[in-house]
Amino acid sequence: MPLGPACPVCTAPAARGFLHVAARDYWRCERCLATFLDPAQRPPPGAERDHYLTHRNDPDDEGYRAFLSRLAAPLLERLEPGRDGLDYGCGPGPALAAMLSEAGHRMSLFDPFFAPDEAVLGRTYDFVTCTEVAEHFHDPAAEFERLARLLHPGGWLAVMTCFQTDDERFARWRYRADPTHVVFYREATLRLVAERFGLTCEVPVKDVALMRKPV
């Protein structure tokens, strides 16, 4: 396949063709190793919102809370009591924000479809969570730049997304099949993102990256 568009994650030019599957074209960035859907094939906002409403993200669902605890537990270990946080991309059922509030932190919400109050983006926070959201970013370079700006010095950016690890399974991967998932990250991708914006990065468990802004 010919060289393609610039990487939406690290902005490196001319990604290489990776795979055509289910009438979709995917590209691979050779710098950050992100895999991404061809920009012309991203879903329009209306279809995107309609699909999100089919997700079961009930804040009272114990199974969903257990899933989110993979990020919440290591993040809470690193937070001082009573911190200010933002759940970025909280969706229609902000379960993670509820869990962190119950742990004693003050939470704000932002979601372009379900909590679109941009006033919360005009301040900074001790931590920002971005859980099962980064794979939906149409412009991840700009989104991560915004997320880094939202942090106080010493603040944490907690990202959870299913890392892409096996090229052989990509075509059959359920995560790829979601029509709103347009970019897929490896651990190395998120480490490069952190470096680009001057953040440290640790991966306490698979699919979770904790980035920190220097004090």
C-alpha cells in the first residue's frame, strides 16, 4: 500500500498501510507504533453518539466497577486525600467519577456528548482520568496536549485503553470491530505521548498508563 496520512497521535508524516478489513483501511505509524483508521472513514458525530448510548456503563454495576478499578486502584494509591479531579470523556454513566468521589476526591465531568460544559476545561486539576476514551479520539495529538494542560504541576493523567499487541489477531479483535474505535495504542505509543508533553509514564497494569506532570 502507498504511504498514507500523518499519524494523528504523534504527527509523524506518511504512515504506512497496515490492513484492509471489513471495508476499512488501517494505517501504522512507524514512529509511535499507533494503528489508526483512515481519517475519511471515521464515524460522524451523530452515529458516534448513538453507538455510545448502546454501551452499558451503569455506575451501580459491580462488574463495571471492578473493570474500572484496574485504573482506579493504582491511581488512588498515588493521590493525596481530597484532591480535585476531572473525568474526561465520562460518558452517560460516569461510574469512575462516582468511585473516585466515594474515595473522597472532588470530581468534575466533561464529555463532548453527555457533559459538554467547557467551563471545566478552563482550570487545572490534581488528576485527570481518561478511561476507555483515547481509542475514540479523532485528533489524539490535540487531545493529549489539552489533557497535559489540564494538570497542576505534579498532577496525574490516568489513561486506560486496550493496548494493541498482536498484529495477527487485529482483524478479528473485538476492540477493532467497535465502529467508534479509530485509534489503537501500544504501551510504547503512550510512553512516547508522555515524553512528547513532558510527562513521566508508568504502566502499573496492562492497558493502564499513569502519566505525571513534573512538579
